[in-house]
Amino acid sequence: MIPVLLLRNGGLVKTTRFGAAAYVGDPLNAVRIFNNFRADELVLLDVDATREGRTIPLEVVRSLSEEARMPISFGGGIGTIEQIRSIIAAGAERVVLGSAALERPSFVAEAASTFGSSTIVVCMDVRREVFGRYRVTHLNGTKRTDHGPADFGKRMEECGAGELIVQSVDRDGTMSGYDLELVEAVSRSVTIPVVALGGAGSVDDMRKAHESSHASAVAAGSMFVFHGSRRGVLISYPDPRTLANPGRSGGD
Amino acid sequence: MSSSASHAITIVDCGTGNLHSLQRQLRNSHADTTVTKDPASVRSATKLVLPGVGHFGTAMERMRATGMVEAIREAVLERGVPVLGVCLGMQLMARKSAEGDCEGLGLVDAEVVRFSVKDSLRYKVPHVGWNRIRVRRQSRLFDGIAEDAEFYFVHSFHFAAVDEAIAVGDSRYDYEFTSAIEHGNIFGIQAHPEKSHDAGSKLLENFVGL
């Protein structure tokens, strides 16, 4: 179970369908809380970086990595080998590529051959269109592309990506369950790990994504930061024993 | 040897890895850490750590170009300096790897191969996540660590053709593979102890306390 934290103006926010954002707290404090919960790992994305033409601030990477006793993957505006080098040097285990992977698949190949596939994660933001067709989008879901998620996933695997985060824009923040069809389509098209994101509202949703859609791991935002029907902010982390397969442990 | 000298650890910077969290966790275990790219510091080191992230071929190329390969071999094989390889760092100690198809440091008799899983829907590669390490025999590295403790893994390649005398622990991912080694002054773990909560901290503490 992987909490995904969204960074905006130095604080953490949680969006709904990539739109309205609620402030959910201080990132360093959140990392400390997830340490205490013995969270499996964290993903931290700077949601404004690409649009503002910058990358996730190195001081943020440095301070959160120092604090974390579990792996953190960082993303947001990453588009050059040197940027990856400095983000890793600042303490990231892995980097998450978004727009750059869509625009320049050759960059994914170069990054994987420099840093190893295991270091390179590609996150695809997928929208379902009117007639049920899925399309990968970018720039926070505002620009659609002609890529179907299964084909795009396959392409990223061929370029050397070590993992795919498949995010449903339509389910983001809704806590109405993962888009299982989407997750399964991508899982079946690749041999690299697929992480489901977007829509998780319960451990049961996570179990379904893992067992029926073959997600290697399950990630969520709202489920870890909101509490109750009025969505009060309270960071929590379910007891891993409530999931049949704890986190995404590879063992049996 | 004074206790401060025995707690001095030289971390070899292979150019691509993430050294911060490892360094921090070693410091939490009261180690006095130095990070270096300079073979001269390795020649005078009393304890070495080869860290973790990156590409085998790229890392070896960098270390060969700077003379680091000979410095490490001399420290470990001739002076008997204790060395801990973490993740890629453990793989670098092998004779050769399929990643970049090149020779390694040759500190132990083993090869590094890519995962070859049969059930590719269930067992995706890289192997990412928490998994157990089954310790096969008495181990100084795993001393005091619970048998069912899990460690955090991120890797596509693993040790193979390992001499029985060297392997100390294995893990299961579709099939069993060697995930930890221990032989004389040479130690290695395929997982990331610096990111493995309490069990990882204990393992690093054990190495620092050797």
C-alpha cells in the first residue's frame, strides 16, 4: 500500500478528478507519521512543476528523504538526465516521469540505461472517453494524447521503464474504487510492475485491484489522508495484515 | 584497534547511487562515515560499503576508469577489510553480470543474471517491494533479526551460480534466489537495509559493530 502525496506551494494537497484541491498538511510531518505506521513506501509528486516549467525542489527531496525510513519516489517536471542525477543524489530511491515520457520516449530509454530500470517509474494519467475508450493525458489531465494506456505501457517497458503507475483521472479523489478494467488492461500488456492509482476508498478496493486486475501494488491519496464522510484531514495507514497480500510483498 | 577507528566506514560513490539514506542510517548506528570517489581513500579504509542504485555496466565503467576497481580488490582481498555490498553494490562484487554484459569486481565467485520468471502476470520484473530473507546458517550480519523480518527490494537482476560457502540467505520470487551473502570479511544484501525499517537498521548496526 503506497500513499501518494501531492506537493503544492510547499504543502500537501489532495485533488478530486485532478481539479479542486484541499490542503492536507505539511510534507515532513506526513513522512514522520508514515514512518511510525511502517508504510511500505511513498510517492511524492509536485503537481505544479511541469506547468511552471521547473522540477520538484531539491531541498524538498533532501529533507523528506532524510526523514523517511522507507523508500520514496519523487516526480514533477523531470526531463533531463542531470535532473535525475541531482534528485537521486538528494536522496530519492526512484524518480517518476510523466510528461517527459509521453513527449520523448527516448528519454526514458536514456534514463533507464544510465540509472538502471529499477530507478525509473513512469506515471500515466488516463481518462476514459465518452465511448469508453481510454486515452493517456498530460499536463494534469488537461491535454489528451492518442496513446491508449496498454500500448503506451508496452512502449514504456520497451524503453526500459521499471514500473508503471496507472492513474485514473476520473476516479481521482472519488474513493469509489479503482478503474479495474483499466488496471487489468495495462497489467496484461506488460511484464513490469503495475501500480494502481485513483479511486481507492477501502482495503477491499485494494484487494480487488491486486487479485482481479493483477496490480503489483496499490497506491492511494485520499484514503490515507481523509477520515469520515466529511473528509476531515487525518493521516492513517491500514494494518497491512488486513490485505491478504501485505503491500506488494513479492513472496508467497 | 580503538572503537572509533573500527566504526569508521568508507562509502564508495559509484556515481549513480543514492547515498544519503544509507549514510544517515549508518550514522544512526554510530558509524563515522566518509563518502569517496577517490581510490586513495579506499586504500586506507578500514571498512567499506558499496551502495546501491544504478546500472551495473555504467558503475563498473566509472570505477574502472578511476582505478577504483584495483583499490577495492586490494582492500578487500589483500588487506581483509570488511565490505558490505547493498543491492547493486552486492552485485558488483560478482565475477560478471548480464546487465551491461561485463565483468564485476570479482570479490566472490558468483554471476549476476536477470530474473527469468515463468508467471509473468503475477511476478513482474523488477522485483519491487517487501520480501523475506531466509537465513540459512549462523550469520553475523543477521544476528538478532527476526526470522520473518521483511526487507525492501528493487531489482531486476540477482545472484546466481553462487558458491554454497558464500550464500547466507535467500528469498523467493517465483523461485528462490540468493539475496544475502557472507564469507569472511565479505557481506552483501540484495535488499535495501537503509529503507527497511527496524530489520534494516539492525543489519546495518551489526555491520558497523563487526
